[in-house]
Amino acid sequence: MTKNTSTGLWGDSKKQTNSKFESCELNPWSIISNDFKKDQILSCESIFSTGNGEIGQRANFEEDYSGKQLTGNYINGVYFKDRTKVSWWKNGYPDYFAKMVNCPNWNRLRIFVNDQLLDIGSCKEISFFIRELNMKEGWYKRDFILEMKNGEKLKISSKRFYSIKRKEIGAIKYSITSLQDDTNIKILPFIDLNVKNNDSNWNDPFIKTIDYELDKTNSFVISKVIGTEFEISTFSNTQFYIDGVLSENIIPYSTSALSATGKKEKVIANCNEFILNNNQELIAFKIGGYCNSNNYSKKELKNKSKITLKNAVNLGFDKLLNEHIIEWNNIWFHSDIQIKGDTKSQQGIRYNIFQLNQTFNGSNPKLNIGPKGFTGEKYGGVTYWDTEAYCIPFYLGTKNSQVAKNLINQRYDQLENAIKNAKKIGLNNGAALYPMATVNGEECHNEWEITFEEIHRNAAILQAIKKYVDYSSDFDFIKNKGIEILIAVARFWAQRVNYSNQLKKYVILGVTGPNEYENNVDNNWYTNYSAKWCLKYTRDSLFKISNDKKVYDRIVEKTNLKKHEIKKWIEIENNIHLPYSEELNIFIQNDGFLNKELIPAEKIPKNERPLCQNWSWDKILRSPYIKQADVLQGFYYFPDDFNLKLLENNFNYYEKFTVHESSLSASIHSIQSVKLNKLDKAYKYFLKASRVDLDDYNKEIDQGLHITSMGGAWMSIIEGFGGMKITNGMLSINPKIPKNWKQYVFKLNFRNRLINVEVGLKEIKITLLKGKPMELLLNNNKINIA
Amino acid sequence: MTKNTSTGLWGDSKKQTNSKFESCELNPWSIISNDFKKDQILSCESIFSTGNGEIGQRANFEEDYSGKQLTGNYINGVYFKDRTKVSWWKNGYPDYFAKMVNCPNWNRLRIFVNDQLLDIGSCKEISFFIRELNMKEGWYKRDFILEMKNGEKLKISSKRFYSIKRKEIGAIKYSITSLQDDTNIKILPFIDLNVKNNDSNWNDPFIKTIDYELDKTNSFVISKVIGTEFEISTFSNTQFYIDGVLSENIIPYSTSALSATGKKEKVIANCNEFILNNNQELIAFKIGGYCNSNNYSKKELKNKSKITLKNAVNLGFDKLLNEHIIEWNNIWFHSDIQIKGDTKSQQGIRYNIFQLNQTFNGSNPKLNIGPKGFTGEKYGGVTYWDTEAYCIPFYLGTKNSQVAKNLINQRYDQLENAIKNAKKIGLNNGAALYPMATVNGEECHNEWEITFEEIHRNAAILQAIKKYVDYSSDFDFIKNKGIEILIAVARFWAQRVNYSNQLKKYVILGVTGPNEYENNVDNNWYTNYSAKWCLKYTRDSLFKISNDKKVYDRIVEKTNLKKHEIKKWIEIENNIHLPYSEELNIFIQNDGFLNKELIPAEKIPKNERPLCQNWSWDKILRSPYIKQADVLQGFYYFPDDFNLKLLENNFNYYEKFTVHESSLSASIHSIQSVKLNKLDKAYKYFLKASRVDLDDYNKEIDQGLHITSMGGAWMSIIEGFGGMKITNGMLSINPKIPKNWKQYVFKLNFRNRLINVEVGLKEIKITLLKGKPMELLLNNNKINIA
């Protein structure tokens, strides 16, 4: 993809963004904010999101809040097919956009203080407000003192997490301390069924309730996703403690109490009442979560939920939290990057690693990574080329390589749909075009200039396969499965080119490159070069396989591969048009680029930035301004194909037109800057990549975080400053260190080994923590680690 | 615009078309169809549409019909603002698409035969079915014999028209003859309020009923258009005659009778009952129509409706028809084209002239011409560049030149909005971009590649001004108003170009030419050449005005025109890039065109045509196939700028790639073919232009007729075969005649004269029917007519 960092372009509404999220405290392990500002509520809901890789939620209030909020609880892999909405239908558009379902909200507590509704949005005062997202231990906490309109004061503290150990369980510890005597607290824990997807084409409901069950402490709701028929079980259990003693003080279900806000609400709730004296504390432990029909048969869904909930409740909040922290310790052990001397960088990179793991941590081979994870609804929560280009490197480096393999396997499983997709644009003979956005291999995206034309994504899939094989040395994957993807993609390019009689070259017309600020251009250099590379990589792989005649013959038979096809591939490789300016010694981004009005981006008036929020689309398209690395994305993928001088020329030329309005841009620029020894620039881009959300660079995090681009921040350190690459099958490290840092340390998972790399101002230390001894290149010298 | 002749592209649904409309009988003055086929109902509703230039209707049944139909009654100028629907919002998109409101349907009659509902869709048999649209007299008639399921037979005849004399009145004569004794006929004339716009973005209701009134014979309903607040009064009066005697046999309003179909319907109705013997005839005269708040204050709307209806009812059906026929005679006197020896051509061209007049005949200076007139809802019924490019020539040639002037005046009145529109794409200093689709100068269209980029429409406005001034010699229009449009458009082009350092030329990047099968291309030759012409035409006009210093100074002051602007215009004119291939001696449609896979369109498999219904959009874009004349549109507008050899080369080159999937294509090709003396080809294209609907070339007339392109058919004869042009202010005629024709005769309105031109096989006769003697060029020789 290429997520816009603004609403203007990819948004489905004209709404301009909220006010910018104001920076949190600098802290190496926590995100802490002391502000309670109503115009920051949506942004904070995003920033403080929690998840466990399968289930996640925005940091919504448990209490009532009468201001604007965006309630969000999502389950990876549970989606609605939202009927396509376009202004004018183009032949070949997909039928639907798959969208993660916003689930019933089990977090809710409705509280009455002396019969007055506790509403965070309209109480008299909120003071000593503090939020903390503790990344080390994976929990989110709020503390504050609240004064009701009637004058009653309460001290409230809420701590919650989604268990990284038990993928269906979340837990909340909600504490109310009265700051006066005789405070009547009526408290109703409930599941809010009145949730809707905010990003909906037709305002259709996505789910309906088909069953529910309620007893004194437990609630269960079974919902069905309309159309896709997924079933979701939402459940919760609440227990109250006063002075550390479990209370049995349950009042039957009361609808009247629930409608106190005057709104008609669909809820499922118990009701409880307490009288608190001064300094007396009431604690509600709410344990809840979701089971769904991807993991259980529909028949046993409710029973499994009951067991799941019961087991968690029996363990209790503290023990659940404890096992959760142990799991996080384990994740951090493998994936932490320590940066000494610069808390800003330290916090930034940890936030990225933390949120990536909250979104996806490899626990389930069927899941993937949506651009906003569980933090917002934009992009539907489905899979883009972000996964291959920005996330797979991270998971390869920090997890068992099976995790990346699972992600690539999904593309293998979807090959048939990718072939159907290529047929839609008129290609055949097993050519495959992977979708721009998908949940099951079917295309979801519906802007013709992206859907049909941003075809470079096909190359990213092959790059990811190459990266996986280089990392794991698991060439068998290519032999067994990958080669079918390779051949299908090679066939795609071989048919998608045409021969230009005028140029006497093969050309690729009508594409959109990574720079989506050009549409329907001819001969995007990055796309053409990637096509050439795909053809060669496929041929090379076939050649390597051909040693094993039996395997080779099986593949040829299965794919019906003909010799003349391979001959044609070679002809295209050798004769593809690669726009180049001799005068400037740069690759030309695409035909016609040099006819533009080439004024550097720094001359654009500040109030016209970001362009996508201020300029009409045609003005953007005819301008030279580049949304994200395009030619430079090629230098990222093919670092060994060009010399430094050529990189420098291209970097210097294109950087001045690049506006970085995609969150995916900064990391690639950081990595190239390191190569060119522009370490200050690299550092600046690294900060932008790693703190795009924490510092809300583009005033839009109210809608969710830029999850997939967080992988780019990781790449900026490992492949950028760390200079990590794999050359001829050998791990190679060439570290540099920006001047703000005293030391940085990262670990790499590489071929069943765990390698620790410490880069200091004066020395570099590489340690093998796990696995067999190996040889690697450090600053181009072979060394052995044991 | 450029209406697609298929649903695929411009349609808002994926639905494929209905079965093709089967040709009607060849008849010089009538459209006659003897078929009653359910799959032709929608097509016939379009073909047999009636209107009077202000109000119109599809040829819906008066009776109940349980099959699929598309009820449509529309008033020009009464529209709803349908909130924009797009998949991804682009900055600068309009807020709404203006759509003509589908009004309450006053035509309806519900009939029960011996208490059984008469339903055309489910009766036992329909026989001797015949429809006739009489173009000479402007009425539509249906005759048939119907057998009910119970066996009762009726002979039914219905004749109706919208009065071209009384713009708010329509009339129906509906006759039922029983073919057995003792037939109980219950008949309920009603106004159906249960109508909705079929083309609606959000399925919102467009109108609501705010008042109604009902007596024994009259019904009035006042509706308000939601949002725009237009008010519509729908009214009808019904009188029954048995054996020629007025019946007073009225039964009070009965809802139960109305709900006989089982459907919940909002209606306003009277109820009447009769017993007919064998061969006894019951005639219902239903007179009705619409008044609206564009013509009356809302306060007096109902009273004015009452007076309007009463006057018409007092006159009665026959006299209303009579005065209507007289009006049509007058229209035909000025606009008829007679073709001897070829009924197919004769019927075709008359159908075009007839439908254009039904859609717009100049009666109201505030109205304009929607691409589908009153025959369908596509394109919203709003104004496109079709008006200037295809309709104004027709109205100039067949009406008082005030009619064309009124149309151009609308653009003058909308100049301020066109300036706002240009601001949206970043231009300023009074530059104007006229909208792609508009009802009041505000842009309605919302595909970026059209809305923001199909900017050649700006030149068409100036071409229409030039044509009007050449025709009328009313240069004062330019002095008083037109020059402001010219300057604003010149300013647009001067800012929309940029200088290419590479080419050392001014370029226009990111446009869509008339060929909408290319989007976002650079240097579309037609657009660039048109820009150059606009600059020159503006300069020339200013120069001419400068003789009158007072006027000139007023203009300079009002527009704040600077000398350096004019200097810049000259520089651009002299240095604009006009893509040209020396090798082929053709203009290149746009940069990169020659890199395409240049396979002639005839090689495309038949089952892949039309492309827009079969190919994905990207495949169309990267192909060389041309939707409608593009370079050739330039040869149409600038015939004197290029020699015949150049025209021939371009024609031969581009014709083979042209798929004519816009209804606007054939006429331009016909005109150019005549120039190249390819008369057979010209004839073929003329037939395609003039009979696109009657022969349903593109299987889509179920959705309405191609009204604006009908002007092109007229141009094919007058400017094509007739060779009419105005050279240096002098009328010039160079007629040729295709071999199928024995003679053709047309009239021209020219500078307050009426000129009759008869072109025979051997002789050409030009007669001045009205006005002062004049000189003209016949086959390039000066002659005088008196």
C-alpha cells in the first residue's frame, strides 16, 4: 500500500483532522500523558491502544463519556464484506471491501454516584489525570480524581490489558475510592451491543445478535456477522471487592437504570450497589474477551467461551497479568532494541516494536497485519503489500522464521485468486496479480489507478520470498511452493509489458508506482526494474531447482511452463525500457517526469502542506512532488546493482521533491542516508519514521496508528544504521551510529541462531546467544561467532 | 462530456444491459413498433418518450404493469442535490450531483375489470399491440386488445402528448371498448406519489408531499424538493365519456380499491365505475401536468396550477392537441431536413430533430439540455460541454439566434462559479474552469480524471461563443459579456501550462482529452492546440474591441487585465508543445501514444466489444483504442488550419484505433469523411450518429436516449454533407450527396434570414425564404440570394 498520512486522500470523508496529539513524556519504557483534553480523546484512544496479536481495542473509556469518541474492539480475521461504493463503476472492480468488524464492547461500566450518572465528559472536574501505556509489561492504566457536579469526589484508577498468553482474554482492574462518606455507588458492568463500524460504505449494520445469556456475574452475547456468517462470542465476568473482600451485593438486571442517559441502548448488564465511606475502595475486576468461529465450531462457541472465561476468572486478574508480563518479557528478549543516550529514539523504536507485537506476533498462521492494526478502521484491517515490504523483515529478524513463512504461505494459498485477479485485467496463462488489499486473496480495493495499476506490489511478494529464503536458507520453500508464485508473477510481467516500436524496447504503460502522487504513468523506473528482477529471480530459481530433475519436472508439469516463455523472459529482461537521464545521471521516475515544473518542495508555502489536504488531485499529479520513496525504493531493494555515486545522484535529485506524505517514506530515506554517510539526515528520518504517531507528524492519529510502517522504523536501525544485509547467503553487518546515540543494541534471529549486536561509539560487539557457530561479514571482513 | 454508449463506464451499477431494442418500422414521420415484449418495455419507454422542452416523460404505461419499468416524469430546472458518493475522497470534489427530480406521476389509471385488476404484465393475452410516436404532430399512441385472465376482452387505445404550446400541460385520451356485454369497469385516475429517482447515490427520497387537494375530478399535490426547496405542483383532471356523453358517475375516494395490488402505495385518487356492453366505448380524458416554483411564487403555486389546469380542461383534449400540432408544424417548418430516397436516413434525422425539440426548444432562457433529456436519469439531466459542442450548432441553425445566446448567457452568469472552480485546482487571478457537469455553475462531477482534468471543455465554450458571433454577427455580445469569459479562460490556460526545461516548450500535463479512454495524459494535442487557439481568439477579440477605447478601458478595469498577461499569452501560443510525428505526418494524440501496442481495433474479438463493458479500465487506458474523435475533434474545430493531406493522414491513422463507444464520435467522423470525399464512409457514420437510439447500437437505450449527441447527427448533414461553414464572416456551402440519397433539403437560420438549401444529384438550389438579400459562397464561388 502506502498509507497516506492524512485523511484527505484515503479517507472516505472530507473531515479535516482533529488537533494534533501533544507529545507524551519521554520515557524509555512507557508512554505517559498527563493531559485531559477533550480534543485529544480520539488521538489518545489510538496511542494507548492495546492488543495481543489476535484481539485489540482502542483505549476507550470504561465509563460513560458524552464527548466524541471512537469505540473500537476488533478481532483479526473476523470481517464483514462491505459492498463496494464508487462514483462510477469500472469493469473489474471488486464486489466488496473486507472490513474488520467492530465487536460488542465488553469493557463498559456504567456508574451512578448518588444516583447521578458518572460521565467523564460532563463531570465538574477531572484532576491529576494520568495515562500510562507500559510497554515493558504490556498494560494500560489511567488514574485521576473526578468531581461530580453534585460535589462528590472519587479517586479512580483503571488498569487493563489483553493477555498475550491467552489470546481470547482481556482483563480490567477498576478501582473507585470515595473521597467522602456515604457515597452511593451504583455500578453496572455491561456489554455494549450498540457499536457500529465507523468506516462503513452504506451505514449497514455489520453484525446482529443471535443469542445471549446472563447470570449474576457473567454475560455472554453471540453475534453473527451479516453475510460472512462469522460468529463472535463476547463475554465478561465482573467481581466486586470492598476492602479486599468479595461482595455478593448483586441487584437484578435493570433496564431503567441503564437508560439513564436518555439514549436508547442495546446492552446486556448486571446491576450492583454499594455505599462507600471516605477512603473506602471498591474494586471491580472485569475479565472478558472474545471467542470466534474461526477457532471453534459455531455449535460449541458458547460453551468454549464459558470455559475460556471461567479459566481466566479462576486465575484472577493478578495471575493473568503476571503470566502476561512473562510473555512480554520473552518478546522483548528477542526483539528489544536498546538505544543509549537518546530517550526519544529509545521510546520511539520500542513503541513501534510494541505495537507491531500487539497487532501480530505470529501466534496464528492464518492472520496478517492490517495497516492500522486494531487501532482504527481505515483500510479495513486487511493485507496490503506493507506486509511483504515493511513487516516481514521485522518478523524475520525478531521471531522464528516460521512466522514469516506463514505470512508468505498465505500468498501461496491465495495464488488462485491472484490468477483470477490478473484475468480481470486481461491476462491469462496462469499470470497472477496479487491484490492491493485483501483478506482472502480477493481484491478489495476500488480505485482503478491503484487496484489495477499499482502493480509493483507483485514484485514485493517476490522480494519477501527472497528475504525469507536468504534469512532462513529454506530454499525448499521455493521448491515446494514459492516457485509457483514466482512463475505466476513472471508470467504477469511478461504479459503486462508491450513492445514499443518507437523505442524498440519493452515498456510498461499505465501504472502507479510507489509514489501514488502520480497515477497512470508510463515506464515507472521502479516498476520496470522490479519486473526485470522478478523475471531473473524466477529464472535463477528454476535453474537452481533444475539440479533436481524430479522436482523440476513436477513444477513444469504443474505450471505447464514452456521453454518459449523463459526465452521471452530473457528477451524482456534484456530489452526493457529503464528511463535514465544521461545529463543528470539519474533514473527518471517515469516517462515525462522531466517535463514537470521542477521546483523543490521546500518552496511550497507551509500552509499548503500536507499537499493531499490542500491541493486538488490533478495539481498533485502534475506536480513533481513525491509521496514516498519511488526510485529510492529501487535502491532499497537492489542495493548491490548500482554504485554509490548513482545512489547519491538519485537521492539528491529526488529527495528535494519528496514530501513524505506516506508514513512509509521516512524509513527508506533513513536507510539510504546511512549509505551515503549522511548520518544527521538519517537520524532525522529515523525519528520521523519511529515517532510518526507519538509525535503525530501528520495530525491524524485520531483515526489510528500507522502500524505497518512501524516495521520501516525497525528496518531503519537494523538495515540502516546497522547496515545489515545478506550477501551471497552470508549475513553482513556494517554499523554506523548517529551522533546522538552512545550505543545501540539489537538482536537478530538468523537461521536458528540468536545474535546480539552492540554498536558503540568505539567498538562493535557481536555475540552468539543461541545456536551453532557461524561466519558473518562485519564491515566486509569475515568473522566467526561462537 | 462524452457519454458512454454503454453502462459499464458511466453507469452507477454493474448491471449489464437489457436485450437490444428491436428496430421499429421504417417510416418518414413516425416511430412505429408492433412488438409487445417484456424485455423491450424499458427500451420502448425511452424511445417513445414525450416532452415539450420544459417537462417530459418516459413512455410509461398508464395502466398497472407488474413487470420491470422505469417510471420517469421530469421538469427541466427542478433538481435535488444528491450528496456526492465516492470511494476515496479527493480534495476539491464537489459536494453534490444535481439531479432532475422524478416527479409524482399524474398519468396513472388503475382499472378493475369485473373486480379484477388490469395488469398489462399479467393479463392473459395482449394482441394487435401497436405503438406510434408521431413526430410530425408530436403525439404518442398505443392500441391493443387485451384479454383478462377471466376471459374478458377489451380494446384499448391511448393517445397522449405534452403540449408544446402550454409548457405545463399534458393530455391523455384513454379509450376502453368492451368486447363483451356487462363488463364492470372500475377506473381510478390517480397521481402516484410513490416515485423515486432511480439514479440516487444514497437511496434518499428527493421530494416530500407538503400539501394536496382532491375533488370529484381534480387532484393537486404540492411536493417540496428536499434541500433545494423547489416546489412542484402536480395536477390532473379526469373526465369520462360514455357513448360521447360526459359521465357524472363518480364514487368517493377509496383506499381499499387502490391497495388491490397488495402493495402499499401513496396515491391521490378518485374512483369511478361503469358497466359497458359489447362494443361500448368509455373514454377517459386525463389532463394534467406540473407547475413549479421556478415560474411562480410558492404562495401562488397551487392557485396558478388550478387556473392552468382549468384553462386546459375548458379547452379540451382535441383543441389542446390541435394547437399543439400547429406549434409542431412551425418547428418543423424551420428545422425539418427532408431526405429523398432513403427512409432510414429520413426517419433517423427527424427523430433527432424531434427529440432535441422535445428536450429543449428555447422557450425558457434559464433551461439547458441534459444528455438524456427527459428520457432517463443518467448524468442527472445537467449541463455538459455537449451543449456547446453538439447542441448550439443545431439551435443556431434552426432557431432564432437568441436561443443560442441564452445558452451562452448561462455560462456568463456562471462565470463566478467557474472562477471558484479553477481556484479549487490551484489557479487564481480570475482564471475560470467551467464545470464538467453543472446545473448552476457549481461542479457536480466527481471522477478526478474528468472533473479536474478533462479541461478541454473550457475551449468548447469559446468555440460556441465564436460560432454564435459568426452566425449572428452579434459581436456586441463579446463586447458586453463574452470577453469576460474569454479573458477568464485565457487566464486559465496561461496558468495551467508549465514550461518544460527539457522540451523548451510549454506543456499541459495531466489532462483527459475528448478520448476518455486515456486519463491523466501529458500534452493531449487537441487540448494543447485548443489552448493556443483560446489565447489567440481572446487576443484577437481584445484587439477588435480596442477600436472602442471606452469599452476596452471598461473591460480592462473590470477584469484587471495587465499587459504582461497578454505578452505571456503570445509567448505560450508560440511555444506550446504540439506533439507531431514527422515520420507519420500526424499529430500525436498525446505524449507516449506511439509506445502503445498499435493493433487496429478490427482485430479485437467481437465478444470483447464494447470495450468498456468487457475490459478492465487499465487495459482500456494502456490500449491505443479511442472512444471518440480526439485529434479529429481538432480538425473539426479548426478546419482551415490544416491541409487535406494532414487531415487524411490523421483520419486514416486514428480511425483504425477508434471504437466509437461514445455516441459523440460518429458525427465528427462523418463530417471528416465528407471532407476526404469518402462518402460511403460518411454515410455509414451518419447512420450510426442519427440512429444510435432507434437501432440501439449499444444495447443500452433502456436507460434513456442520447439526446445531446443528436445535435451531432444534424451537424453531419449540415456541416458534413452540406459542407456549411462560416469563413471570414461569410456563409459557405459545399454540398455533397451520398449515393443512397436522391435529394436532401434543409433550412438555415442565418442572421435573421431563413435560407432553404436543396441538394440534388445534379443541382443545388439555394432560396432565401425570409430576410434581406445576402451574399454567400457556394462551392467557393460567391453567389447572391434574394
